Amino acid sequence: MPENNNLKTQIMEVINDKPRKLYRSRNGKIGGVCSGLADYFNTDVVPVRLLAALGLLCGGLGFWVYLVCWIVIPLEPYDKERR
């Protein structure tokens, strides 16, 4: 039964949580795209950067995807609170 209670707690946290917004991070290495995606998906930035590098090496499509994301995803506001 404790697992069921834990699941209910997690579900309620997701339901009551404010919607997340995707931003490019100001502390990113190049354009903040990978860091912003990692923040959005609540994961470490290293796997995201590795996937971006792999996409860059596999035919160059990763470059265009990164460039479009850099243009489309807004920069993180200065007053945004970090979770």
C-alpha cells in the first residue's frame, strides 16, 4: 500500500504543478539550447549535449535543428526563479 500512496502523491504534485515553459538557459555553453532542454525535462545536461553532438555528426541535421531551436526558443528571463 505505501507504493500506491507514493504514486498518488506524485500524481497530485504533477497536477498541481504550474505548467513549465521552455527557455534557452543563460548559463549555457553556446546558445543555451541544450541546457534549456535539460532544465525543461529535469535531467542532466550531459546526455542532451551528447545527443546534440551525435545529431551534428550524423548527416548534419543536428546543426539545423539546433539553429531552429536557438531562433525559436526564447531566452530565459532574468527574473525567472530556478527550481
